[in-house]
Amino acid sequence: MAAKKTLPDRVKFKNLDSLFGIDQEQVGQVLEVPIGELFPFRNHPFKVVDDEKMSQTVESVRENGILVPIMVRNRPEGGYEVISGHRRKHAAELVGLETVPVIIRDLTDDEAVIAMVDANLQREEILPSEKAFAYKMKLEALAHQGKSEGVTCRRVVDKLKSADVIGKDTGESGRQIQRYIRLTELLPDLLEMVDKKKIKFNPAVELSYLTSDEQVLLLEVMKEDEVVPSLYQAQQIKKLSQEKKCTKEAIHAVLKVVGIVERNVVIRHEIIMQYFSSDTSDAEIESLIVRLLEEHRRKHEGI
């Protein structure tokens, strides 16, 4: 195992918590390292693509260099694992920089996952697949730590509470966090269709309950019939799966049926706020409404 590098005395950055979402007490030291010594985070869920925004980042790096140091940690094999700054590293490579500024943090695997997810979730545009795997990684890291505000995540209710913790900084309910995580059960081809908005989020969640073999059949039928499941159709296919009747012929039959017209029901703000205090967060309101709707559905479906 390679020994960790000793950090020289360098300029300390202040307020790094605003940049990386970390405590000021954990601020590291900035130094230049060869770009070839930086390695991507294992199973990094956020894509680095050469799009228009990357072109803008490249131009910025070419003109100004890397203004915000890349957060890394030591690798046992040598070099450094990037926690936050994969896009900046890629831009630096395209520009041809030989060294980049980094901040080395001493983090456990779980702490590194949490720091990586929190830093990247600050981006303006995040794909559903990126959220799905990022939320899953953070939930598992919290479970390993066993300290999500005293929640161990051993039961479904505990997982929901931990998901609520994750949602505090994202403005999403714990239930919605779990729905995103369900997307990780989709085959790559289906998940890509969700990212490209060919399949809507809600139908995708329902389809995530299909087995891998059933998802393969679904993809075949979608290609043959040139159709994408609506929410109603996805729910019917999920029911077929639960009843062990999800054959290719059955999926064909479901997708040939015109689904129930999907509606956008809008409840006025003043009506909703009759039931909540003014300091109730949007996430808390959404969580309660979803829970009540779940109870209503179970009551009427007898589950």
C-alpha cells in the first residue's frame, strides 16, 4: 500500500463549505498535482459529456485556469481519487494543463460518497439517472455509517426517514427520493429513455418493478409496436408482473389499449395552506399529501 503524501504548507482556503458543502473545520490545503495522478470516483453517477456547457468550461479554464480547486482524497494504490471536480478535470485535460490545484481530504469511503453526492447535486441540470444512482449511493453510505440522525435504515420506515434526511437539501420528500432510487432497477436502455424524456418519470417508476427478463420483453414490444407506455399502461404491466402473467403477448395486449387520459390536477395555493402553518416546508407538505394518497389507494384497492 502506497504511503499517503505529506502536504506542504500552502495557502488555506476559507469558506470551502460554500464551495463543496463541507465544514470549515475540515478545510484542507491547496497544492498543484500532475493531472495524470487524478482518478475518477468509483461508480461516479454523474456524467461528464462534451456538450455546450463543457465547451464553456473549457474556455473558462483556458482563459483563467481552474479557479475552484478539485476536491480529492488519497488512493491506496497511489494518486488521488476525485470527489468533486470531474468536469473541471476533463476541461483541464482538453486544454492541455499538466497540473491542477487540488484540496486533499482525509475521508472514509462513506464520507467520500456523501461529499461527492452533495457537491454534485448543486448543479442546475441533473438527469434522472444521475439523481437515482446518487441518491442510492448516499442512502447506502448513511446506512453504513449508521448515524442518519439515529436512523439505521434496517426497516422500510427507517429508509424513508433516511431518505427524508437526504431530501432536506434538495427540497424533495423522502418518498420522492425513494422513487428516484427505484429507477436504478431499470435496464440501461429503459433508463436512457427516461433521461431523454421518451418515458415519463411516473411510468418509469412503475416499470422498475418488472424483472430484468420482463423489461427485455417490454423493450421488444415497444420497438415492434412503436409505442411508449403511459402511466396507466405501466401500472397494468406492473400488475401482470405481480401476477406472474407478464408475457410478451400480454404486454402487446396492454400497449394496444388506449390508456386513461392523464390529467394535471392543480390545487390552488390558498386551499392547500388552509391545512398547514406558514412555516411548513414544501417537502413536508408534499410528503403528507403523498402519504394520504397512498392510504386512500390502499383503502380502495384493499391492500
